[in-house]
Amino acid sequence: MSVVSSHKFGDETSMANEEDIDTSTVKYLIHEKFSINGVAERSDIIGALFGQTEGLIGEGLDLRELQKTSRIGRIAVKLQYQKRQRKTTGTLIIPSSLDRVETALLAAALETVDRVGPCVGKINLLKIEDVRESKRRQIVQRASRILKTWDHEVAPDSVSVLDEVLKEARVSIIQKFGKAALPAGPGVLDSDNLIIVEGRADVINLLKHGFRNVISVQGTDVPPEVVDLTRKKVTTAFLDGDHGGDLILRELIHLADLDYVARAPTNHEVEELSSKEILKALRTKIPIEQIMKELNITPEDDDFSESTADESEDNDFVTKEIPIVIRRKSEPASQAKIPPEFLQVVENLPEQQATLFDKNSKIIEENIPISDLRDKILNTENIETVIFDGIITQRLLDIASSRGVQNIVGARQHDITKIPLNIKIYTYSD
């Protein structure tokens, strides 16, 4: 039998040579503690283990056979004799290459040993240590140290080069769109979503960070090609956080069919934003209906009214914020009065919310945020009536018509050029 042991008489603790245990092929370490009423040597303890467990749990788990076939390793013994109590105490460590069930059986069998030579003894399991888990922890710790060293010594150069290559590759795919040769990404036509920015530098920055469905308007003069695109796609205006961005927003609201507005932080430009700042701005985009309500935009038949400017006594140019007025491209036919059953819903409708009804005037879903209304209409069956606290747009009408909606009730309508024959429109002013 193989034993690794050390011991000392007296009240000092003897140290077992645990470091001598070969764990290269070991799965588990069984840790047992023992207490013997009397003096015992390591040979007495080992003899008791082998003798009293022999045949107890079958020949396949006999300690001698297991050690001969190297399925358990050398047993480490740590013992101490306490003169005052006349007891020998200590711990055992048994390396095991058995599976979990067999290792548990062996640990339980060792606890049945109740005598060591002529002395009464007791053995109890402390724990079963998974050596592989310990190795995994060592691997993780070592890998972490390697990565830290790598970050300082290796990563900066290689990563920066790779990053530059990727950025240059993305910038190289910038395209010219339409007769105005507008700077644009390659995904402008393919994607269902469109991001409108101010200048070429903004397009380049978004391409660097992986946004391919972006196009520039190159100033406040919005080209017709961009206007046409906005009518076909879910469009977000992503503008600088300065007065120039305000002016372009007003022009886009006047001409284009926007769905959302995202802004760079105050006094910052889109071209200088990091990837994190771009994502944050786009995730917090605001529905155009909310923007129009905040800016007090109202549809009128006359021309678009711009902000006026007065000169102060020292002739400094001072701009004044004036509510935007939108010119309607064509006035739709007059609508009927809102039916009484709709009026009651309108009176109780929460701000910026929508409610969907079926053909029996039963509620399908209510308290829908306006920003989610289009998706709800596209993904909900049997809608007959939509009532919401927002602006009825041409795109909303087209989506509703494609889903068989027959009635739409909104706060007001904006930029409607064609009313589908199967839909009746009601507004609060009726």
C-alpha cells in the first residue's frame, strides 16, 4: 500500500506531504478527518482502512485492487497525537480517478471504519474536491494574466491596425446617390430603414461604425431623391446638436416623410461621435409626431412659414423661434363627423397612446405607444378601427389600408396626398 505521511507526537501539528500527490490523472481528492482514542501510527490507520472496507462495496471497489490498477493514488496522512486527551487526530487525502458515483461510494465506505487496532476510532468526510475544477480556475486566472500582459504589450498595435483597416474598408464603399451625387452608404436602397445626416463627414463616420443605410442631404436644400426615399422607408433624421441641425430638421419636416428624429449631444456634431454615442442617440430617437407636437407644427394651406429675424439697435442678427407651419400638398376630401361611439373613446384616450378595435367594436389592444403603432397594425389581425392621439400621415394610411383597416381617428392629419378608398378618416377638429 502506498502512503504519504508525516507525524509528530506532542501537541504540534504534523504536516502531510500533500504536494507529493500526483494529480495529473486524478479527478477527485477525498478529504477525510479521523479521531482515534489512543496512540496510532500511520500503518495502523492505513491497515484499518484497507481491512475494514474489504469486500464491503464489491470487489470492483476494493482499495487494494483500486491502488494496483492506479484508480486511486497514494494516500496522504496528516496526524497529531494529543497527550492530554490521549487521542490521535488528523486528516486523510485519497486521490481518485473513479467517476463521481464510485468516488462517493468510496468516501461513504471509509466512514464505516470504527476501530484502528485496539482503539475506537471515527472517520468523517470533510469534502470531495474536484481537481479538474481547480485546474479550470488556475487556467482562467492564468489566462486573465496573459490577457492583461497582452493588452499592454501586444494588443494595441495589432488591434489598432485591424481597426484602421476595417474603417478604411468601410469608408471606401461610400457611394454617390441620385442626380445630386449625394454621399451615401451601400445599403440605402436595400434596407427598409434610412438614416438621413447632414454632410459627407457624417456619412463617413457612420460607415466606420457599421451603418450602411445612411445618406447625406448636403445642407438645408433637401434634394427630391431623398424626399422620395423617405416615403418608401422608415426614416430617421440624425442631426447635429446645434442651430444648423435645427434648421435642417425644419426643412426635412416640411418636405420629407420622417418617422423619427435623433440628435447628437448639444453642441456636438454627428461626424465626431463615437460608436457608443451613435448607438445611444439612435436608441433614444423620438417619434416625429412627438417632435411636431413639441414644435407646435400645424398643417395649413399657405406656404411654409420660416423664422423671422429682427435687427437690434447695434444691428446684431437675432433669430426668433416661431412655430412651424406646414404647407399641405393637396387637401383631402372632407370627412364625416366622428361617430358618437368614437368620441367617447377619444375623450378617454391617454396622451400619445392608441387603441385598436375589431369589427364588433371590441378592443383588440389599448394603451399602445404611438411609436409602436405601425408595427402593431402590421402584426395584428382583424383591425377595423384605429383611434390614437397623434397625426395621421400618408405612410400610416398606406399601412392601415394594406391591413384592411376601415376607420382611422387621429388628432389631425399631415401631408396626405392620397386617401385609400377603403378607409374613412376622422380628426378631432371634425
